[in-house]
Amino acid sequence: MTSVENNSLTTSAGEFLLSCRALIDAELDRLIPQEAVEPARLHRAIRWSVFAGGKRFRPALLLAVGQTFGADSARLLRTACAIEMIHTYSLIHDDLPSMDDDDLRRGRPTCHVEFDEATAILAGDALQTLAFQTIAEDEGLTTEIRAQLVGELARAAGTPAGMVAGQARDLDAESKTIDPEALEQIHLQKTAALICVAARCGAIITGADRGELTAITAYGRNLGLLFQITDDLLDVTATAGKMGKTPGKDARSRKATYPAIHGVEATSEQIDLVYRSACDALKGISRPAKLLESIPKLIAEREH
Amino acid sequence: MTSVENNSLTTSAGEFLLSCRALIDAELDRLIPQEAVEPARLHRAIRWSVFAGGKRFRPALLLAVGQTFGADSARLLRTACAIEMIHTYSLIHDDLPSMDDDDLRRGRPTCHVEFDEATAILAGDALQTLAFQTIAEDEGLTTEIRAQLVGELARAAGTPAGMVAGQARDLDAESKTIDPEALEQIHLQKTAALICVAARCGAIITGADRGELTAITAYGRNLGLLFQITDDLLDVTATAGKMGKTPGKDARSRKATYPAIHGVEATSEQIDLVYRSACDALKGISRPAKLLESIPKLIAEREH
């Protein structure tokens, strides 16, 4: 978070993100079994990965959208945490030796390195389960909204159009040359789907109308693309210290990235394009959305 | 299924199980993306494991309980399939090299052997997601029941009291000597929780009253223990041909099993005990339950 704290361009989004973290972390701490509860090793592994210093971008986005539409955070917080659980489960499984084989995340050992592979697999599995349980049992929401949210989140996290589908496509892409459309499909599913659903859930909980939900979906989709493309670019340009992981790793492992296919210059142009698309989408919302307007800038200017 | 088909003791439960399989398989085929849909390799891997000749015991149990309480199968089928998806995801992840490292299941290569480890991890992940999506989007049920079912299934599949917790405890047990209570805890969480929730979901969908739900819970819990203990015993006594996997594997891998801790004779006595407890539990149901009465016998007398 140093980059946001020290950034002279810190916007209201940056401040909002920081203010959300404590709220989200406290709720995650309530929702996830404590380390002393058996099976303790599993719960230690889950907590190792959930409380690893993540920025909580996805849950904060859900809170930002929900608050824009007038909901207080109490109605939003559990669904926000559920999305962070899905995100964390995907990181744990992504880092496994048979997947991306990463030893380091945010400057410390990944779950399977700190514990073991079997425990890391189970920790990810349990986090996914807990995400859906958290929404299903959220008594602050009607059962109608709960059922809708579980369905939305599952579609965004699963296959054929969600996060796991994107990861499978990404694996397939390692062994062949892919075209720009295939790359966008990977980005949309692997990263943008979960970011987009975070925005959508914020709107759904607050009963946004169909037109507003369409606008928020376009906003979330472009925000997700912006997130992934800037991430790809940072992998090429950043230093190890700022990233907390080894830069250039994507290129060496022949990952399908935007700079690898289009070059650095076209990548910057694409970033501008999706940035503008995210901002434009907000014109479909008939209420003040200053906070949402400042989020794309925060993503475009981050240093990991 | 050869053992059931050729068994002269085939009961009404055996016939019911067989009659359910086609129904469940057809619905699973509708719910799971076809192999031609991209990412095709992921969907092939999912289907490889889902359509591997499983007996569909858990979903059939849900149908049996639901029909006993008067529901037609249309209201029960999707939740039944969701439970089979959770079961299959757990088998795929269990078989991974860092877990049980099994190359063979039901006489054919396991998912990570036929495909690869990364694909097998993602296939399991996606199946879990699809299970919750299936229930959340089941328009034959009220949203109240859907939310309740998602919560029930998540608790039975997750941690600290469900299937993943049982698997984590089982892993911990490999490196130390465990006592009988710890073993029962592993069995209850690793196997009985999902079998018990299958029975409970059948009762919940049909609006069973509190007393009947308590009886069904005791029935499902003992049925689950019966299932696991007979499984442990079969691992000691069966031949490879009948099991479709290598017998004696549990003993060699120092798995915590009932025969290993109590011996074969005490294991048979324990089987009688939980068998009787399952049958006794049905006295709490104030309607004919012949089908449910015949299920424990089918489990106790199976040959894998």
C-alpha cells in the first residue's frame, strides 16, 4: 500500500480504499475460523493467505458502488468479504507448483511454501465454500437477493464464462500463439469477471434498476480490463522491490500478456481506451458518482 | 455397479439406486458445459470425472428422502446433482499427487493422470462453483429454500465441521497415532457430513418438520459412518478387481482407518452398531419409510 500512501495523486478513491481495509479485515476475521480451532493447520493456512496484506480492491469496489447507490456498509460487507474469499482462493491455487509455481506473493512465502501443497489446495477449497456460505447466511439481505448473489458470484468465478474458465484458457495459451481476441477473452474471464461482479453485487444489493445495472456492468468490465492490462505492463516495467514478486516472470513463463502481443506502446494506448470506457460508463448512472469516477485513475496510476 | 446388479440380496434400495442413475446422469449432462464449449480441455476433464461410472449414492439418497416426504423428483433433482458435483470435486482433488496420489479410480486413470495436475485442480474448483450456482438458480424452489440449501451444503462441504475439515484432519493424522474419537471425527466430517446433508436437503426441500429433520439427520449421520467404516473394511478384505483400485492402499499409506485402530472384528461390531442406529433413527418419522429402511442394508452388504 506504500504506493498509495505516498502518492501525491492520492484521490478520494485511494482514501476510500484505505478506510475500507480495516472494515473488511475485521469482518473477514469474524467470518473465518480462528487459528486455534481444529483443524488448526488448515485454518492457519487460510488466514496466512487471507491476511497477507492484500489491498482489498474487489470488496472496496463493491462498497463504493453500494454506497453510491445509497446502501450502508452493513448490508454490503459480507458479500464484499465473500468476493475477497473467492479472490484469495484463486491466488492460493494459482500459486501452486502445477499452476504458476510461485514461491512469493506480496513479499512472503506463498501458502504451499509456508505450509504444504495438500494444505494449500484444501485452504483454497475451503475459502471458496465459505464465500458461498457467507452470502447464503447473510441475514441482512432478503433470500431473493442472497440467491441472486450466489448465482452471480458463481457465474463470475466458474466456467464457461468466469474466472476458472479464464485460468484454463490461460494455461492452454502457454503452449501456443494466441490472437488479440483470445487474449482479451482471457483477461475478461480471468480478472475482469470477478471485478465486474464485485461492482454488480454492490448495485444488486441496493436494488439498482436495470439501466443502472447495465452501466455498472460496463464500468466493472472496463475496470477489470484496466486492472489486468496495467498489471501486465507493470510486470514488464516495475522493479522487484515495488512488486513484492519477481518482475518479468510473465514473459519468461510465456504467459499471454498484452505487452507481449501488442508491445508496450500499444498497451499504453489500450490502457487509455479502457480507462475512458470505464469513466464513460458512469454517465448511465443518474446520481453523483465522484467516488466511482476516481477509481479508474487509481488503478491506472498504481505501482502494484 | 456389477456387485449390485448380480447381488441376490438386491433390495428395493438397490433397484431405486439403479433407477435414479439415469435421471441424475441426464440432469448432470444438462447442467455441465458440453465438451465442445471452450475452454474445452477443462470441460472434458470435468466430464471425465463426473461421468466415470459413479453409483450416484448421495444424490439417490436425497431423492429417496424427498420422495419419502412426498416431493416429486423434479424439485429434488438439481440439488441432488449439486451434491454429486461437490462429491466429484472432492474426489478429483483427493486423488492429486500431493494428496492421496491415486492414479486409478473406478478402473480408469484419475483426472490429473488423464489430463494434467493444473487442469484437475481447476476442474475440481469449477465443479464446486457449479454446485452452488445450480442450487442458487433452481427456479423450482423458493429463494428461502435455495438460500438454506446453499448454507447447509457449504457447512457440510467446508470447515470447521465439514468435508474439507475432515480431509485436513485426515492429513494431520498420517503423521501421528490417533485415538478412536479423533478417527470418528475424521469419518464424520470427511464422509458422513456430505451423506448426511444429502438426506437433510431431501427433507428440507419437502418442508419436513423439526422432529422429522432431527430423525433424518441421525439417519444420515449413521448412514455416513456406515459407508466409511464398510469402505475401510473393504480396503482390507476386497480384491483389486472388485474395487477398481488397489486394495490395501490405506494401510500402506498409514491412513487412519477403523480396522487399523480397532482390528477387523471390532470393525464388524461397529458396522452392526451404526447399521442399527441408522434403522432406529427412522422411527422418528411418522410416515412409511420402507425405501429408507432398505438403504443401510445395501451399504452394509455392498462389495464396493
